[in-house]
Amino acid sequence: MKLYAMGRVGVVRSVKMPANMKHKGVKFSEIAQEAVDWHTNHER
């Protein structure tokens, strides 16, 4: 809720959000593929 309030105040003041807030993160499918690749390469 605090993040929403900060965003609303920023809109009123015309302040942009920090760049790290726009990062969408990593998709589960990417993490899963990395896990499968690691498992294959390490023969476990």
C-alpha cells in the first residue's frame, strides 16, 4: 500500500519512478530452463 501511495504522490508531483521499479523480473520458464541445463551438464 505504501508503494501505491508513493506512486500517487509522484504522479501529483510529476516525478518518475526509479528505474529499478520498472524491471519486470525473471520468468519462471527461464529459471526452469536454467535448472534443466544445469542438471544435464552436471549429470546428477
